[in-house]
Amino acid sequence: MDLIKVNQEKCIKCGICAEVCPTGTIGLDENGPKAIEPFCIACGHCVAICPTAALDNAKAPLVNQISLKKVPVLDEDMAAIFLRSRRSVRKFKRKVVARESIQQLLNIARFAPTSSNSQGVSYLVIDDSQTLSSITAVIVDYWEEEALKQPPWSETPYAAHLKAHIANYRKTGRDVILRDAPCLIIPIVDKNLTVGKDNTYYSLAYAELYAPSIGLGTCITGFFDGCAASGYKPLLEILKLPENMQVTGGLMAGYPKYTYQRLVDRNPLQVIWR
């Protein structure tokens, strides 16, 4: 494969593409940049950084990249407000989320950074109310019958809190697991992808930050995650995953029932300099 192509009329031989290449795939000689190593991770840095659009990469084609010259950049105050305004939403409107909106959300999540551009995160999306209720029921069973009866969960300060949640569910039927969210997004990765969980967290962070721009609220599914990670068979029977895939997280999604009015505070910043 002819990995690197260079438009000699445009190339100014600045060498920036070689400098930013994370794997040392690109070198530079009197004719400009060229591939000197076969290990390209298709990150697209070389194409994206070229000041004259002279370089193309077969694994990250120039035609698929978008120019940043006309894209506005948030100033520091707006960026800070944008990041701080993310909230975990646990109260949702009883309104179905269009699948097109979830598709739009996850289409942004796929651009999150991944280890060595390994990517590899797929998504199982469940928006059937009966299936969601079944998932809540088996997760309650897991925490009540297994997890909270043995270390480490039985010895944590959260044990009493979790037991109270379960008691509330048993008494009222209130969904304390998925919070009556109309949609559950479940990232899945190949069992052999050792960085799959890390990649998942990055993608979910992107999804959470983007969600409010299309009117959605989200929340990480802690109870679900713990149950899935344990390999609890009743849950896996509902999910019906391909044999080679495993769950690496979960995200509730829906339209927020309420709107937050203020930015909350956090613990003071702690930094150690050396």
C-alpha cells in the first residue's frame, strides 16, 4: 500500500508531519515527507497538521478531514462553563428518545481519544421499556443476593446506602437502577482489547458532554456496571452479546425532567509541584 502521498507543488518541506507522528512512521528527506516505518495507527495527525494540505495518508484520507479555519473556538470562560455545566441526570421525562438522536450522540462519542487509536468501542442500545424493566429487576437481584453479602461491597460505607435503594425498589417498585431512563446505552468491546474499558470511559465522557446540545441528559450506570462486570448470568442472558464481546460500561439517556439553574462547587484544587 502506498501509505503516504505528497503533492510536491504544495509541500513546503517543513517537516511538521514527521514531528507530530506518534509512531515515527513518517520521515523527511530532500523530497519531503515519506513513510519510513510500516506501523501507522491511522490517527490522522500528519494530514491534519499539514499547513498547505499537501500530504495525504491512505489510512486517514485528506478528503475525510474537515478544515478548522472557519470553526469558532470557545474562549476560556465559555469553555469552563460548558464543562462545569455537565450534570448527572436521574429524573427523565416519560418521552421516547428518537433513535436518530442516539445515533447522533454516539456518532460524536466515536471521536473520543483511544489508546494508540485502537478505538474498538461498539454500542448496544436498549430502548424497549419491558427489557429495561427486566434489566433493573435482575440487577437488584444481583446486589441483594450476591454482591452485598460478601466483600468488598459488604464492607464498604456504601453498603447501607445500596440496601436502602433495594428496599425502596422492593417496597415501591421505583426504578433505583436505571431511573426510568427511556434509553440505555451499553458500550461493548472485544474481550481481547486490553484497553477497552479505558477507551469506553473516554467515549462516554464525550457523549455526556455533547448530550445537552441535543436536549438529552445522561448518567453513568454504576449499579449496572458492577453487575455486568461480575458476569452475572441473568443479565448477560438478557443482553445476548456476541460470544467475543464484553460490557465495559453503561449510560442512561433521556430528556431531563428538570433544568439545573446553577453551577455547583467541588473540593478545592490540590496540586503538588516538583
